[in-house]
Amino acid sequence: MMRDHARCVDLTAHVMHVYVCYQVDDYHGCKVPDPYSWLEDPDSEKTQAFVNAQNKLTLPFLEQCEIRDIFKDRMTELYDYPKYSCPFKRGNRYFHFYNTGLQNQSVLYMQENLEAEPSVFLDPNTFSEDGTVALRGYAFSEDGEYLAYGTSASGSDWVEMRFLRVDGAVLLEDRLERVKFTCTETSTNLHQKLYYHVLGTPQSQDVLCAEFPDQPKWMSGAEVSDDGRYVLLSIREGCDPVNRLWFCDLNTVPQGITGLLPWVKLIDNFDAEYEYVTNEGTVFTFKTNLDAPQYRLINIDFGQPSISQWKELIPQHDKDVIVFATCTYSRFLFVCFLHDVKNVLKMFHLSSGEEIHTFPLDVGSIVGFTGRKKDSEIFYSFTSFLSPAIIYHCDLTQEPLQPHIFREVTVKGFSPADYQTTQVFYPSKDGTQIPMFIVHKKGINLDGSHPAFLYGYGGFNISITPSYSVSRLIFVRHLGGVLAVANIRGGGEYGETWHKGMYSPLHNIRVPEADGVQYPAVLLLTGDHDDRVVPLHSLKYIATLQSVIGQWPGQSNPLFIYVDTKSGHGAGKPTSKVIQEVADTYAFIARCLNLSWIE
């Protein structure tokens, strides 16, 4: 890629000055203008001045929204309900996360058994005074005696690893820094390496196990097989669902890990995705999209690794997408499918791929599943637009299988019976049928007279399945609204083909051609510490929007952005920030649509 540099000027756009650089990127002869490339540096004086000016433009507008404080108070009231994760067993103990309601971060609790009183094991709320340092990832040792966990500040993807001895929750001195799962477009976080750390030794003595000096953009993740014999290395280069897969048989290093591991390059291309499920000896089961946009399960014998020897265990469905697969109780596979954006949980024999059982579920999503190969029980958490959480428990040693409700969460002041959810399908521009969920109060006529909140994501192969949202239900209840969630292409609702149907918002900004048509009121939200989907995307978009549309005399609706400080991509965001952000969002909607609060 080459860049043609030209003059840079100040341009009046919207109601503020936007610095424009007439830069053009050349991709193999295809020239793409990039006038706001200077916004790619989040720490430059120009970018920070731009952000400050935008916030000064946006905040007064939000502060003048009449329902802002009312919405925040109601959100605080309804969001104050208990939140639980699925319990999981490590060693002889059970663990689960629990939030009393408004705690900034959920707390990890421990139980000696399922009937015992839970006790606090790790409280991320003690990591910082304002709740902006969060728990980011954790893993227990195989015997359940040690916990490794990561912390991140202000939502950043940069993580510091710490370690606990489970008995007594003793914090060890070990500390690993500069840990990250991904890279950004604007920083030189290249040349990722994989190290082996021994507890009780300094990070400086960690052993380098894998590096890719000729491939600076490669990112890797390692996991140990269920039997503890193999290390699997998954290598990626971006966000696409493809990876290389290398493995190392630890029996080939009998003296222990002392240097670069002798990796076997099982799959050494980026043609498809391979996700480890389990293994029986040298026969490994993977979830893959190789020749299967909806995914399938295959077996690869590491002793006979040629493609001609690969065997299909569970074939691709003609429509439904495999979301995840896991092995529990040694011989069973639990596979979650996505059927028209609704989750279905099925059970199969590991040896043959024969379907055994389908678990009953309403229209909604499985948002948590626990149960390892050595476990004889499973827990799974279900949610929907009208139900925050139902956690089921199933003892796999009992016949017939009978899942029972282990824990159900209800919200005071909200009655699900007053609302209804329907799913419709509508044609896109090219005729493709797009699924959409609609949530509204019972008894109203869908005649176009009600304000609508239309949500779409359409990115990163992520499926937007039904989920519980207090803020959206407040919009439906107190602003008389209708919620519509459209499963637009770019997501993973129907597999890889659906994912590749995405489009670029930035490169599709244009002045409307029809008379009386303008862009709707726009409020973009991002965080200054978001180093996954970095702020440059939102900043470039609003700069382009204000420049192209803001100067057009037919545009009277506001075009805003608000950049939150000490905030990242959303993971670990404290409850206080979540509540304020949604209050701002719906106050903006209410003001722009001239909506009144309904008690």
C-alpha cells in the first residue's frame, strides 16, 4: 500500500473546525482517499483537541435532555437485580461469579459443595477505587489448586497476569506484564511471542516457546489438550475466522520445556478455522468451517495427519450454525446450534457422532455453559429479551436426563407477561431475507405511530442473539417504544457466507438524493482506551459525516460523538459507566424524537 501526500487544510464542518489532510492510499492501483488519517494517532495533540472539541459540542446537548436524570434513576432501580454466572467445578470446589446488582465488577465466589454457603474468593472491586480495573480472563490449574488471572485498566486489552494459591486465596509474587490477545491497526504491537512461566520464578526467566520473526503480525494462543499430553497452538493474523494449527507432543521433551518447542505444523495456511474440542489419544476432534460455512466437527488422527485421513464426525447442517461444542462426562459431546438466531442444545455420542438428546429451550440464547470432560454434570445459563437469567443443572449420571432450574433471576418492578417478542423476516436490497426480532407491549398496534429503537451489529462474525437489556425495556415501557433487533449481514447468524456479506459505513457516506430526506440524528459512542476497535474508526466516521453531511443545507438533525475517558471496548466496564452511557443514549433519542416519559 502506498500513500500520496498532498496539502492539509482546515475545513469548517458541522459547527466546528475539522483538520483535513488530502491523503490518498493506493492499494495495488485502487486509490482510496483517507483525509482523516491523522486521527489514527490517539495521543497526538490534533486528535486530542478534536476529541475535546467534540465532547464540548455533545455534552451540553445531552445535559439539556429532560429525561436524562429520570432515565438514569429508573435504570439504576431496575438494574439492581442479582446477576450470576454458571457454577463450575475445579478440583473439589465449585466457583461462580455473582453481582449483588450495582457492583461495578462481579465477584468470584467459592463453595465446598453446591449446598454450602458461598464465600468471596476474588473481588475485582478491590482492584481500584473507581471500578475501572477489571478481571480479564482466568484459568485454574488442572488440580484446582492455583488460579491465574488477568487485570486490565480502563477497559484496555493490555493485561497483567497475577496468580493465587486457592487454599487461603494467597496472592503469589509472580507478575507477568505486557500480555495481550490482539493487536491494533495503529500501534506497533508486533512480533508476539509465547512464553512458558514457572510459578515462583521471575518473568525474566520465562522460557520462549514460540516466535514468528518472519511474520510480525501473527498472533497466537496456546491450550493444553484434555489429557495433558499435547500443546495446541492456534495462529491468527486478523479478525477473520481462520487460523493455522500447530501442535507439540510434550512426550518429545522429556527433560521439560527449556526452549523453543518442536512444533508440528498440522495446518499451515489460513484457509479455514480449527477449534479444539477434545481428543482420545491421538484422535482429535475439531470444530471447523473448512468446506462448511455453517461449521462441522471433524476428527484428525495426529498419527495419520494427511487430509485424506480426516473423518467427519458431525456434518454441516444445511442452515443451522454450530456455535460451540464441548466434551463432558468422557464420552458425550454437547453442541449448541444457532437456528434462525435461536439457540438449540443437543447431545451426541463422541465415538460415533450419533445424536442422543435435545434439551428443551424457549426462544433465546445460551450465554454460559460449564462442564469438562472429567465432569459428570453440566450447567447452562439461558436468557431472552424478557428473562435475565435461568441457570439449569443436569446430572449426567441419571437416566433419563432431566435438567432442572438451579437458579432463576427475576427483576422487581418488571412483569414479562406485559410484553411480547416476535420474529419477522424482511427482504434486503438484494432480496436476501433478514431476520429481525420485535419486542413491544402487548395490545399495541404496530402501525408506525410508536418510536422504534432499531439495533444492528453486522460485524466480526458475531451473532446477535436474544438478550436481556434493562435499558431497552425501559425504552419500551416508559417511552412507549418498539424494540427491533435486525440480524444484518456481517455477523455469524448463518455462518461464514453471512459474515462476508458486510459493508463499510465509512465508505458509504453520501448526501441523500431524495427531496426531504436527511441523515437521522447521530450520536456515536466510543472509549479513549478502546484498543480493540480503536477510536479512530468512530473519529474518522464522525469527521467524514460532519464534513460531507454537516455542510449540506438539507441536514438539520445533529451529528454528534461522545468519547468516554478511562473507557475501553466494554469488557469490564463498571456498572456506573454502563448506566450513565445508556441514560445519555436514550435521553438523546427522547430529545431528538420529542418523546415524553410515561409512568
